[in-house]
Amino acid sequence: MVRSLSFIHLFIILAVGYIGGALLFREMSATAIERVITFYDARVVQGHEAGFIRPVGTAALFFIVAFTLATFRKTRFLVLFFGAVKCVLFGLSSSYLLGSGAKMMAYSVWWFPFQFIICFLFLMYCAILCPPYFMNTTLGKKRNTRALPTVIALSVAVLAIEIIVFRFIL
């Protein structure tokens, strides 16, 4: 029961963050949106002119910041919030892509499935680092972090496949 609760919890965070990003798209100016999205993934705004180093660096930065937040007791509560921020950026970027007249095939083959999986894996990473309240360990037991290398490896693999799809297929 606890495992299914955690997946439902993560999917709700992902859905609310995505919808929040879509709503944020309606409220921000176009230049501000482009600035934020260019930091997150410049390929959304610039297309093939943007390199693949920035998305890799941004993904690594998200993982490093989440790990750093989880190492300190006072900032541990921010880890899942930081995961939700990534989901908001995913929704904002998706809304920008659809609003700027991107081809639906490129969106449905390249952007949405890979970013969805990457965001979910990042949320799993955050939940492993700082478990939700219903998965807290009992006194004297340590958190189980054996799945961290697997989640990181899956994230790297999905990001590599996403870059390959963007470069060679689209």
C-alpha cells in the first residue's frame, strides 16, 4: 500500500506542477517566459541552434541541488518542492512549445514523453532523498537509498535517448 501511495503522490505532484506551468504561461510576458525556458532547455526556444550541453548541465544541476538540499536537515523539506519546480518548468516549456506553433509530431515524439519520464524520475530521486511524510522511517532506522544509483542511471539513459531523438530524428 505504501509503494502505491508514493507513486500516486509523485504523479499528483507531477500533474499539479505541469498544470501550474501551463497556467503560469498565461500570466507571464513572452520575454520572461523565453528567458526562463532558455535556462531550463534552450532547444525549446532556439531549436537546433541550441547545443545539447545546456540541457545536460541543467539536468545535472537539478540533481546536485536536490542532493545538496537533502544533506542538510533544515532544507530537507525543500527537496520535493524543488522537484515540483522542475515539473512547473516542464509545463511552462510545453505550453510555450504548443503556443508557438510547434509541430505536434515533434512535441508528441520528442518533448512530452521524454520530459515526462525525466520529471518523474527526478521526483522519484527527490522522494528517495527525502521521503514523503507517509514513508518516514521509524526511529533508529536509516533511509533506504539503494535505489539512487538506479534512478540516476535511468535518468542519464533517458536524457541520452532524448538528445539522440532530438538530434537525429527531428
